Amino acid sequence: MKHLRNYTYLSICLAFFICLTGCKSETKSISENLRFCEAILNYNNYILCANFGDKHGDTYNQEGKGYITIYNGKDNSVLIPADGNLSAPKGMAIKNNYLFIADVQKVVIYDLEHLSLPPRTIKMPAKEILVTDVAVMGDVLFIAVVNTGNIYILDITDPNNIDESTLAVYVNIPGANVMCTTNEYKLYIGSSPLANKLPIEDNVLYVIDDIMQPMPKKLIHDIGAYTGIVVSPAKQTLYFIDVKHNIIGGLSLKNGKIKKMPMKKHIDHQNKICLFNRELYVTDFENQTVLTFDLDTY
């Protein structure tokens, strides 16, 4: 009888443990107020998400239906409504209270503390037809254009008074698609082919170690379509998405080893990524949702 009680107790404990671990690894999703959500950003413990808002998710559309939502951990509400200034908003970056948004052939800037004010628009040169990401380092804005591979720099010392003549090509990386920066003055870049094009040998992950000398070095030699990257707060891991191979992975910046996360479901094209509270937030463009992955599970 005693052995039976012990067996029953152990069985209950084991079942409880399995339940806990199973619940922890459960992928959560956000879908409220999302329509073709492309980019995502951690801002002051909130999650901002850029939405196209059009009917078909056309990455080149000029319909002016784009908008930005804000997620507080429970509800996802509209922060910047479709005011006609955004069409296919992609990568976002923050300097102080200013939100910089890549959008087709321009960068749109909103003052988050004064959203009643009209945004500022920085138009890109005519050949730069698909601006995909922006990143801030100090008083400099980096702007990635995937169709030409050009990465521009722009002086944003005073976001209220930007001199557009300071816009200049910084470096060229074929397929430059996404970026992230660190306070160590490093710039990480993910390269991707244009839609319906096959990846080429240049479509890998890069780093520029010295921002004053733009000499890109390949971090990963696996050819893919890198649509999202983010560095961990401790700057030990570069998390990335390769939609060509349907991979979410973590690249150790110490030893170069890659850890792939097991995918419980397919994530469709056009994904970005951000990190908050040991969770990765990933946009699933086609399914119009944001998925979260608990890093402590992997």
C-alpha cells in the first residue's frame, strides 16, 4: 500500500512537471488589430507593430492605409491610425520620442509625444524603390534599401530639423534588408533576395565592427533570406530569421555556433523580430499575427 501511495505521488508530480513545461513552451499569438503586420519594435516595454492595412499585402503599395499598433502585454490597440502617410511600413527605429519608419521609397518620422502633429517625410532617391529597414546609432540614422543594396546614413541630431543634404550612401551590401545596432558601435546586417528571386551567395548575415570604417564581414555563410535580426541585451547572441529555410536561430557571437529553434508551425514570408523579457516576438505576415517564443524553453 505504501509503494502504491509513493507511485501515485510520483505520477502526480511527473504529470504536473510535464504540464508546466508544456505550458511554458506554448507559442502565444497576437492578432488583434493586425493586418499584414511586417515590422515590430520594442519601445519602453511596449511592442510596436507596423501594418500595411491594404487588401493584399502589397509591399510596393501606395494606398496610404498603413498604421502602427501598440501592444501592452494584454491588448493590441492602434497607436498611429491610417492617416495617409504610411502605405507599406516596414522596419522601425527610435531616437528619444521620435519613431522612424521605413516605407517603400521614404522614411516617415512621427513624434510619439505629439502624435497630433503631422509626420516628417524623408524622400529617398528615385532608384531606391524599396526601403526596408532603419536603425539608429547616436545621432545617425541608417537606412537599408534592399533593391540596390545601399545603406544610407542621415544626420538626425535634431529630428525636428533634419538636413536632407546629409543623406549619403554609407556602404553597399547586395540585398541589404534588415539591420540592428549595439552601443559598441557595431552594425549587423541581414541580406535577402527580392521576392520571387533565388538567394545568391551575398544573401548572408554581416557585421561592421568599426562603424567609422564600413568593411562588412560575413558572420554566416549559409545562403538564405534573412528578414529579421536582433542582438540579445548581453550582446552574446544574434537572433535571426531565415524565411528561405523557415528557421529562427541564435548565432553565438563568441564562438559562431548556431542554435535553431524547433518550429511547431510554419511561419510565412515577410517576417521581422524583436526581443523583450526573454521572449522573441515574430511577425507572421501572411497569417496577420505576431508569435512569441520563450527563449528559456530552448
